[in-house]
Amino acid sequence: MEILLILLVVAAAGLVLFSLGRGLYYFSRGHQAAENGTASDNLKMQNQMMFARIKWQAITIMLLVVIGLLAAGN
């Protein structure tokens, strides 16, 4: 059970990094998007990646709390 939770934490943390990377990519493309006239699409993707990152961070924290509770119970 603990190994499964640890694997889930690693996967969720990886998704946090992926969302952060994609968000930074869209953030760095902001100037070019403004020149191309696609700034609203770029801002939408930045916001989607921010919310995805927050979601995965919350899931990771909840999994870590569960691991901590299981460790305290033993």
C-alpha cells in the first residue's frame, strides 16, 4: 500500500513539473503571441496550466498527508 502511494506521489509530482514547464513555455511565448494577435489564446493556456499545476500540487499534498497518517498509525 505504501509503495503504491509513493508511486502516486512521484507521478503527481511529475505532473506538477510538466504543468509548470508548459505554463512557463506559454509565458515565454507571450510577446510573440501579442505580435501574432493570439494573446488571448496564450493567456488562456497560461491560466489552464496554472490551474492544472495547483490541482496536481493539491493532490500531491493530500497523498503525502495520507502517507504521514499511515506512518503515524504504525
